[in-house]
Amino acid sequence: MFNHHTPGELSLPTRRRFLQQVGHGFGSLALAAILDEKARAAAPNPLLSHAPHFRPRAKAVIWLFMTGAPSQVDTWDYKPELQKRHDQVLPGSDPQTGFFKTSGKCLKSPFAWQQHGQSGTWVPEIFPNLARHVDDMTFIHSCYLKGNNHAPAAIELMCGTNVPGRPSTGAWVTYGLGTENQNLPAFVVMHDRKPRGDDQIWSAGFLPKTFQALALDARRKEAIDNVLRAKDETDEQQRAALDLLRDVNGAHAQARPTQADLAARIDSFELAYRMQTAAPEALDFQSESEATRQLYGIGNKTTETFGRQCLIARRLVERGVRYIQIFAGRGTGGDGSVDDVPWDGHNNIETNHRSCAAATDQPAAALLADLKSRGLLDDTLVIWGGEFGRTSDAQGTVGRDHNPHAFTIWMAGGGTRGGGFHYGATDEFGYKAVEKKVHVNDLHATILHQLGLDHEKLTYRHNGRDFRLTDVGGHVLREILA
């Protein structure tokens, strides 16, 4: 604020100079406030609903993320040859495929399999409820990626690459389309214990933080930090405090136009204020009928958490939330202990997968049935899958290690083909994807396409280059679309 002095001059300003400088300062603040008000009035709200590139088939996405990586050959990719060749040498096995070392001997699925639906899709006994919905699903059996451990693979599957700092799919969707409901975030994540990869999995990366996810922790019953107003504060008092905060922060941001996160933080205060009424109502599943709560398994200790999350996901979709991810909670290990990472059957694939399926099968099936009965499945894309698959040979004697070379993801609704359609294939042991291989960039290109976004046109300039979710790859899987 003060002028510099040459040696010999007083180090303190004179009274006249002090008043002169302070006066100039107040004038600058006033001008900055006026300019900021005009700029904010002229600048579009980044979360306003944006027109897609073309007519979308889906309005929303619900990704049921099976944290820990389900075994494709024990869930949706039935392999009779693996059953026949149990304990024999697995052709082409590589003990370094996963994170540990495997035996090189075939391990058959411990589950009984039956065909279901008009499509005759093979389903293991652990999915009695989802088995009734196979004719609504499209199965992609030939997925693969690079990472062979949970965190890098989950980041790759969610962000298109395992390079840290990249935006997740949900952030890209929010950036591209905005939100249909200004009182709720466009991108919501629900989790129990955080998955490996932590917040990076749903990060906004280098996109403005306006597009970040609202993360809800199931252990806190989906409570939202900083949304509830202090008991002794009126709405008028809070509004006045927010207006003052906005004005001060706005003036600060005006002098720092390159700091996008500053504007995002200002917007976050406003969103929190608007959410005080909308969010509690959206999360209040107690207003649902007893029949609906029972459908989702709420009240059953095994299915309670995932059921509550799936029901909330349906309620959020009804209220205009575009992108929802649910990271499945915990399962049990081979010794009966609770796993930090569910679906991670290193020690005992049967015990682990029975436990995880018991917790997720009924709620996931309920979500499909509920969306369909309400006419929402047609324009809601539901995705089921984990970060990679598992080996066809044994880790130890009854476990399976990580396998990035083959895994299955199924989709339902949102303009996908359905009918129990099966796309791509693994080899006869389910070990590697061999037919119509699908990289994560292809999955993302297809998801964006169903939302009306051209993955090659959805770009953001950062550090001198244009980035996109699919980087320099990605092809829309048109064969799986209706």
C-alpha cells in the first residue's frame, strides 16, 4: 500500500500520504466490487444445465462399483473348460500377472451355475436376485486395462489413465452437462470405507473444483458436512453472512483471475446453502413405503448399507442428479474377518464372493426393478463392475490374484441393447480378453455418447494442451447400443 522510500527518507508515511493511500484503497475496493458484480452477472453459472452435442439416450448414470475386483469366472463369465480342467496346468499362465504369485493350475468356480431369462445367460448361485434381470443387461466380457493393483487400476477405470491429477468420469460429465437441479450437486459418490485410490478416484483433477463430487460416507448415515445451519442462526442472518463472504471473496478473486478454485469455493458456499432444504429431503429414504425399503433389503443387517445407498441413488436420479457412484462396502475374508477391500478373494474366492454377493445382490436387483417400474431405466444407465478381474489359476489353493487382462462389466438401461446381449469374449479359461477387446477409453467414450457427449469434443485446456477423458483413444461400442 505504501510508497517505497529512498535511504534517508522516513520509513513511516506522513499523515497526509497515509490518508491519500487509504482513500485510493477504498476506491479500488468499490470499483472491484462493482466490476465483480457485473462479471458474475455476465458470466454463466458453470453448473447450469448445458445442451449436449446431440440427442442423449441417457439422462443419468448410476455406477455400482464393486470395490476389490470381482472374479469374472465366478460372476458373469461362465467357463465350462475351467470347470473340467480343475487343478491342471493353465495354458499360458503367468505367475506375475497379478500382484502376488499364482500356482499356474486351473481353479474351477466353486459355485453352481444355471441359465436364466430368455437369453439363457449363465449366472452363478450367488446372484439369485440379479438373475431375474439378465434380459435387461448387456454384458461386456472383454474389458482390460494396465494397472494390476487396486489403486492405480481404479484410478485408470475412473479417470481414463492412472496418471494422478486427472479428472474422473463424473467430473467430466458435470463439466460437459452441468446439473438439472441447482439445489443438489450433479455428481454424488457414496462409499463405506474408502476404496484404494481414495478421493483421486472421483477427483475433479485439473477441472475447476465446481465440478467435484459430493462424497457421502455410509458410516455416517450419509450425513453431509456443513449443510445443517446453526440452531441459533436465522435464514436472514445466514443469507447476510453469505452475501458478505461472497462480496469479500469476489473482490479477492477479481484480483486473481487465474485462480479458478477461488470461484469454485465461493460457489460451494452457495450450493451448501441451497442444499440445506433439498439434500435432507433427497436422502430421507424413510419417506419411502415399507414395501420399497424391504425391496432394497433395508432392515437386513447384511444388505442394509448397500440397499440404503441404492435407494438414495434412485431418489437422486429422480431429482436431477446426473452421475452417481456407489462403492460397495466390505465383505468377509477366508478366515471370517472383515476385508478392507471387498470382492478381493486372495485367500478364499468362495467365502469372499458369497459374502460380497449377499450384501449387494438384492439391492442391485431392487434398483433395476424400481427404476424400471417408475419408467426411469430407459434413460438411466446402470453400470456394474470392479477395477479388474481375477486369475483363472489359483493363488494358494482356493484364492485368486488380480488380473488386469480380463474382466466383465454389465450395463442396463440408458439406451443400451439389453436382452442379455453378450459382447466380446475371453479365452476358454476366462484368463485373457481375446475377442473385441474393450479398453477403459472405449467404455468412457460409450458412456459419454449415451449422455449426448462426443468424447472427442469434450475437452479442457490445461498447461497448454487440450485434454479429454479418453485422451487420444476411445471408440463408441455401437454394437451394444439399442
